[in-house]
Amino acid sequence: MTITTSDTPVTTEAGVPEHLAQVDQLALLESEAIHILREVVGELERPVMLFSGGKDSVVMLHLAAKAFWPGPIPFPALHVDTGHNFDEVLNFRDRTVERLGVRLEVASVQDYIDDGRLQERPDGTRNPLQTLPLLDAITGGRYDAVFGGARRDEEKARAKERVVSLRDEFGAWDPRNQRPELWNIYNPRHRPGEHVRVFPLSNWTELDVWRYIEREQIELPPLYFAHEREVFSRDGMLLAVGPYSQPSPTDQVTRRRVRYRTVGDMSCTGAVSSDAATLADIITEVAATTITERGATRADDRISEAAMEDRKKEGYF
């Protein structure tokens, strides 16, 4: 560190002002996310937060609680339930919103299948079927902002996304029609019928999320930690044996010690072999990985090279 005169800022060897170098990276990310939440709530009338009980949405709800404390979280939570979710995650979802006093709204894919508005896919995966119930819930609730837990490091289509992303009157995303976001100035303005998707965790990585969970001691569904489970291998992924993911006669079922890096539809979300049973273990494991959690464990992203981008253009998360 060098000091020349009283008017010269103190810097580290890397040239970073010392007062900034002392600020923890997680504190900066938390501050940015809280700023985004407050800005959107201050500017728009009817926001809602997507909440599935997965780690990213849990962190987002935790940030919302901190952003508006000591008051309540000033918007409801919305879950688009495929009907094929893990029971452990749904139970955790319900306990969490009850603890925080948040109203939970559920848009059910099963309801749409039952009344004929949607049909089951040949591959049995329901994640792509979430778009219509989501858009109907947004329209029915007259929501003008939808907070989502997507991060840019997850997948290449999400890497293109702005923090505040405009959706047209059909809920569609146009990657060529995005607004500049210089100096952390966000523009949520939109015309009647349109809305914005807002991603407070855009600049976080999977490792950031886990380090923050450890720092804040945030409770998570037990599926994220190593446990024994019957699984079978399909397309390079370990799928759990369950009511919505059944092995074929040629699939070999084994009992393995696994955990989940992401939790979604049971029929398309794979586990990873792991002994990481604590937050410290998971942080070490994630720090060493070279593939994102979606790339490693989500079959719906493998339908095509542009699977996620195609779904986002239709109105998906």
C-alpha cells in the first residue's frame, strides 16, 4: 500500500481503494440485490416473487425479508407447480412462507392438464408446460413485476438477460430489445399489458449463493445435502426412482449417496454423486466444479442448444 499526501487515496497493491477492498464480496452482492428489490417495489404497483422452495428462491425471499424489515414482505409469492415436484421441497416451501407471513399463490400445471388446456408431453417432462400457467397467473394477478431467481452463470440464454427485463403483452422476451443498465440505474417502465421480469441475483454465481447461505445460516430442503437414494442413470444423469421418474426394464437401479444441486420437476432433474453433507462440504465441492448446476442436472435444457432461449421467448422464467 502507498501513501503520498493526505489528498491521495490509500490503495492496495492491486490499485483498489483500501476502503473498497475491505468490503466483503457477499456484502456487495447483498446490497445490490436489496437495492434492486427496493427500487422495483418503489416504482411499480403489483410485484410478485417466484418461489419454489429451491435454493435461489429461498435466498431471494431471505433478501426480501431483510430489504423491508421491520415491515412485512410487501408482495406475495407465486409457485408454478408442475405436479411432479419433490414432496420435501413442497413441504419446505409451505413452512417457509408461513414463517415469513407471505401469501403463497400456486399455479398448477395439473389443473391445466385436467381441463384440457395443456397436454402431457411424450417425454413426461412438465417443466416446459409451466409457461401458460405462469402467464395466466401474471395476467390474473395484474402483476407488473415478477422477481425471479435466475443467475447469469446458470445458462447462456440467462447470461444475455438484463436485471430488469421487459416482457411484451404476450409475456415474450426479445433478446434484441433490452435496455441499457449503466451505473445500476434500472428502467422498469412498460406499456399497459406488458410487465417486467426482475432478477436480483443476476450477478451472483452458484458459489456466491452457497457462501451466502452459509453466512446467513439459511435453512434449505434436505435434498441439497448428501443422502442415500435409489437412482438410475439416463442420458448421463442420475434420476431418482419415484412416482414421476420410473426406470425402464433395461435401467439398472442402484442405491447411491447423492445430493441435488438444483431442485425442479422430479422427471427431469438429476442428482449428483456426493458426500457433501454440510454447507462447508458443498462450498468446497462447488468451488471445484467446472459445469453449472443446470448443465449438469437438468434434462429440459438438453432438448436443443437453444432450449432455454426458446422457452424464454415464449414467456418462460
